[in-house]
Amino acid sequence: MSKNKNNKAVWSLRIKKNSSSIFKKVGSSIYVDKRLFKEDISGSIAHVEMLFKQKIISFKIKNKIIWGLNKIRNEIIKKKFNFKIEHEDIHMNIEKRLFEIIGEDAGFIHTARSRNDQVITDFKLWLRKSTDEIVKLLNTSIKIFLICADKNIKTIMPGFTHLKNAQPISFAHYLLAYVEMFQRDKKRFKNNLENLMENPLGVAAIAGTSFNIDRNFTTKKLKFNKPTKNSIDTVSDRDFVIDFLYAVSVCSLHMSRFAEEFIIWNSDAYKLIKLNDKIVTGSSIMPQKKNPDPLEFLRGKAGNSFGNLFSMLTILKGLPLSYFKDMQDDKELVFKSFDQLKYSLLILNDILKNFSANKKRMLELARSGNIVATDLADYMVRELQLPFRKSYEITSKIVNYAESKRKNLDEMDINELKKIEPKLNEDVLKIFDLGNSIKSKKSYGGTSFENIKKMINKYKKEIK
């Protein structure tokens, strides 16, 4: 085959005129999907091995094709491959190069398949590998959270609701809340793998093929669990794309929430944490500034993940079956979301390794706002046998009195307390101790120091 003939589109005999130059430019996806080259070549090798097994092609042709594909793989890895926009995508770039290497026998490679099933096969293989990579990164993040938590079991801070002091908690308990979030993220990505384990290869363009192919053979070769069941659904299915983009969005959301809290806590108003110089930047005009830019990166980039998910949902929302050019954007959306999540997790890990808790400030803030008021109400329910609403009312009066005297609850003496509730005795003063408050929260999932130690050990065992 001549070079000029090989450079023409495969449909050039049917469509007499060249595509408009602008559509050639925007219609090509090679600079996006070229990162699928390993998966494309692996899928093609499995396909031609199946064709030989089924006696559709000869042993000689099978070997020539596989030899050519391996040569192309090495060319791409060594950056000696010339990607051409006129060949549109990774599939045709590889096929055209195969023609240059082995000649007309390259034409057998596309027997009993279409780019429709080819691209989904490549995409699922890539997503399987990339999902595993994300899970490993999440495991690393969780391990670092656990290290931070282990160091801060006895670090007392105020728990916030509405950004107002609520109840005393261990800082480790706060950190473990994010371990739970990232554990769910990990589970979400792992669950997505199930839909990535159905083999699309062999359904061809829409209707299947008249060739006597063996889809179970390619399923085993490519390490899928089973072949897909409906050829129309297979080529039109992008649920696995939505699942991945959704999982990325939720994980990004969790990082954004963490970043927002750390930005607030690092502020001069709170001063609950301090960031190492490795994870701050300066100002072009204010010499004193140390800005939490990596945290702001995590918070801001979450919006891009949401946008990619919404873009994919919008593309699919009114799309009839089966394949349309609209779907070409799926890979770019996924690649962008994957890359961003990967870098975000790496940045998160750097942040976790380069911050310190201001334990003195955390304790100081925990001692303000009468955050043991709930403990007082609970005490009167247990010891005085009062209904909770009655004890709540009495506690409110005590808090009001304390505020009128510009005191915290732990600064009040028993005589002042008895003026409001005569049945109280000096034993009640113990509950105003922040450490005792935390120790008392022994209910499963609570903030007691013993609970936290057990949960850290539990997570460590699970993460291995």
C-alpha cells in the first residue's frame, strides 16, 4: 500500500470529498486519547489471537500483526511515534502505522470489530488501572491521617456546629472523621470496578458480528470477568464513566471540606493549626504574608470535578441509542478528572505531613463558650432523675447566670449552682473538666480517648 493511499481516511472510497479543515481539527481526538495506546495495543493483540484461534486469520498473519503492534508500542514509549491529526484517534494512528510496517496484512486487524467496541474496551482497561491507582493513593492518605490522629489522641479542641463551640472533642476524633469519608471514597471506587469487568470487545458497531468469534477468549485474555450481554447497550453505555466522575467528584468534595476547615483554622482569627513553609506561598506586595495556597487549590479544583460530571450527564441526557460523536468528549472529561484527583491527593498528603496542631490554642478555645453545658444537662438526668427537657431548662438558666457574671461554667462554685438547682452537690463540678467530658463519650463512634485508640487500631488493620 502506498503512503498516500495509507494517509487517506478508511472511508475515502465512499465519501468523495475531504472533511472541512476546521472539522478535521476539532473532530480529531488523538491528542486526548493517545494515552490509551497501551490498552489499545493490548486489546488488539487479544483480538487477533482470538481471530487465529477461531481460524479466521492464519498463524503467519497473527504473528505479523502482533510483531508490528509490539514495535509500535516501543516506538510510542520511546517517543519515536509520529501521531497524525488526520488519522483522528489512537486506533487509526496505530492501524495506519501497522500498514506501514507490515503492509496489506494489517487490514485483518479490524476483522469482526469496530472502533465502537474497540474504544470502550480501551477505556475500561484504562479506567481499571487508574481506579487501582486512586485506591492506592487513598490508602496512603488514610495512613497519614491515622499517623496524625495517633499523635493527637489527647489533644483537646472544641467541636463546632455552625462554626460555634459545641462540645469538647479530641482532635484525633476530628481527623478520623475524614478517614471515614476517604474510606467511603475508596469503597465507591472499588464498587465501580464491577462495571468495568464486563468485556465490550466483539460487539462490533452495534449488532455484533457474523464471524465465529470467541468473546470468552478475549474476556480471559484481557482479565475481564464476563462479556457484555447486549451489543446495542455496550456501544452506547457510559454509565461506567459517570460512576467514575461521580466518585471523583465526591472525593474532591471531601478534600474541599477539609481544605476549607484548615484554611479557617490556620487563619489569624483561629490559629488552631500552623502550616509548614513547604505548603504556603507569599504575597507580591505584603512581605509578612504566608498564604495557604495548596489548601485553596484543593478547595477550588473541586468545582472542575463537578463540572466534568455535569458535562457528561448533559451529553448523555437526550442521546438516543447507540453511538454518536457526542461521546468523544468522555475521555477528555475522565482524563482531566483523574489527573486533577491524583494531584489533589498528592497535595493533600503533603499538607498532612506539614502541619502542626496548636494544642495550647485548641485547649484555650475549648475552655470558652461553656461547651460542657450538655454534660451538665446529662448529669442532672442521670443523678437527679430529671426529664432531659427539664434539665436542659435548668442548664440554660445556669449558663445565663454564668454569662451575667462573666464566668465560664468551670469557674462557678457549688453555692452559685445551688441557687439555681438546690439538689446539686459538689460532685457536679467534675463534669466541667474537659478531659472528663471527652472520656465520658464512650458510646460507639464517640470521642472518648479509649474509643479513638480502638478505632485507630481498627483502621490500621483494615488498611493493610
